[in-house]
Amino acid sequence: MIKKQLIMEKALELFAEKGFESTSVQQITEHCGISKGAFYLSFKSKDELILALIDYFMMKFVSDIDYLVNNTKNDDDLLQKFYYTIFDSFRQHSDFAKILIKEQMRSFNEEFIIKMRAYDLSMDEVILSMVERLYGDEVKQTKHDVMYCIKGFMKTYSELFLFYDLPLDLDLLARSLVEKTNVLARHITVPFITTELVQMRQQPTNGEATKNQILEIIEKNINEIEESIEKESLLLLKQQLIEPTLSPALVNGLLENIRSHPHCKWISYLLRNYFKS
């Protein structure tokens, strides 16, 4: 296992048990069985470690949901799959979500706030594209309100996983929220979120990376993974960015090759959006 990954996984165990503030670098290194020097070769501080954890989980979360929305062909299944996947992810990563909520409540770290805002805006784009696809002109004036309602459902119902140890039927929960969302989408008549409000709120997101930024991430991923079909696909995608020669079908095939690799989820998301634009 890569040392950086080991530190993140072991630190997460301690953060879940003791909380972020009460966990020291000394405790993390002891839990990992490494020296402090080895820790500081990977992370400059505990704050940098928590930001790396946020990147690790949020990149996976946003890219997985984006892939689901863009690759579910049947509109009748899309919303239920969306909700099921969201809450299944909350259930699997509840320890991290609890830490994230605590950090958001106490943090005045500007980098943390900017990072979380960027991921939030990326998620907004995914949800909005789903709303437009499912409801079309029916929500032309209210689509942003519907998007915020969906985010409200995500936040509120996630508390059942985070604060209460309840046995939950994810399929039933997803079907229940589909029904609620359909009612809201088809009966909201007084929009609150105006175009002006949206424009005031929006800032460039992680998903709006430049070609040079994407190339840097690809290069980093290439150096991190061993020889494999994913590495070969990354090399071809890098060349496609520099000098486009491949057909869209072949590009999609290469993106599919890298999508499930743990080091490639975010670059897969960025490339899908880049080639789509």
C-alpha cells in the first residue's frame, strides 16, 4: 500500500474515534507504525492531511454520481438510482461524513472553505443536469429550486445514517424520495432561486479545470500507477489532449478503462467534462 494512502486510512480510524482536534500527529504515526519524519514526507501538517482526505472522498463521490447520471440510459430509473447511490455512499463512508460535518462547523480555514464550495458547485452541476433531463421545460423557471430541494433531501435524510443507528431500506428510501421529488418538480409554481442569485453564487469549480491543469493531473496519475491497461489508457488520453486524433467512441472507451481505478476517478470526471464541452 502507498504510504500516503496508509496514513490517510489509519488517520481516518483515529479521527472517527477521537475527533480531529483530539488526534495528534504522534498518535497517527504510532497507529501507522511509522516515524514522524515519514509522516511529514507525505503531509506538511495535520491540516494538510484532512484536506487530502476531503479530496480523496469528494473526488470519488462527485465523479461516481456524475458517471451514473451521464450513463443511465433509462430516465425512469435515473432518479431512483441517483438517490440509492447517494445514500449507499453515505452509509459506507459515515465515519468520514461525521468528521466532515464537525470540520465544517469549526473550520475558519480558507482553503477548506474554498475546497468544499468547489465540490458543492460541482455537485450542483450534476444534479441540475439531471433535473433538466428528467423534467425539461416543465421546470424551466424552477429548476434551481428543484435542485436545492434534492440537495435538501440528501442532507436531511443522511442524518439517519450519521446520527442514528437505524436499519434502513435503501430501496424504499430511494423510491420515497423519487415520489417526493416528482411532486415538487411538477407542482412548484413560485421560484425563489433566480438566475441572478445563481450567477452571484457560482465560482469556477474543480470540474472546470484547464487543459494544462488536466495534463498535470494525468502526469501525476501516470507516475502513481503500475503498468496496466489504465496506465496505457491515460497515456493515450494525454496524447488526445495535446493533439486530438481519436474518435469520440474510442475516447469514451479509454475513459471507461480508467473510471474504476482508485487513482483515476477524478481525472476521469475532468476528462469527461472537458471532452464533452
